[in-house]
Amino acid sequence: MCRASAMWLMRRALSSGTLEILPCRSGVRRERFPQVPEALCMTAMQLVLPDGRVLGGADAVPELMRRIRGWGWMARLFALPPVRPVARHVYAWIARNRLKISCAVGPRES
């Protein structure tokens, strides 16, 4: 999927109220989600579910997919035995190299 399509899906989820993104170092995040330490937040995205559970990194991806209309089917892939461990390694690599990757991809589309 191209970046423009992925961004459109994220914008749709944000505008519908299904998803809210808060910067890791924001006061709002610290106030509303004190259960998410900043150090942990800086290593991977953290998804706080309505019941208070926190999922991080690759473990949060299938839950995010379930919440974005049209992507729930992909969440089922994470139930396959080899997918979750591979996804964790891929996510960790991307997280470690995110600055290099974002520079290589270029400026964001507006």
C-alpha cells in the first residue's frame, strides 16, 4: 500500500474518534496515561485500550488494525504462529532506524 493510502486510513480513524494520537513527551499524555512511562513510550508506540490495557510496538498493530474500518481482516494474520515473533523483530528494527527511514522516504505529503 502506498503512503498516501495509509495516511488516508489513519486520518479517517482519527476524524471518526476511533483513534487519538498523543506525542510521547506531551503533558496531556503524561496526565491522561500515567501508566505509560516516557522511557517505554520512546521505544515504541503504545496503544491504551478503553479497558486500560496497554499494548506496545508490534503487539499494538493488530489491535489498531481491528479499529480501522476495512483493516480488521489483516489483524487475523497476527494469529498465525510465525507472524507475531517476526513482526516484533521487524517493528524493533524499524523503531531503531526510524530517523534514517524517514529521511530516506522524504518529506511528508500534506
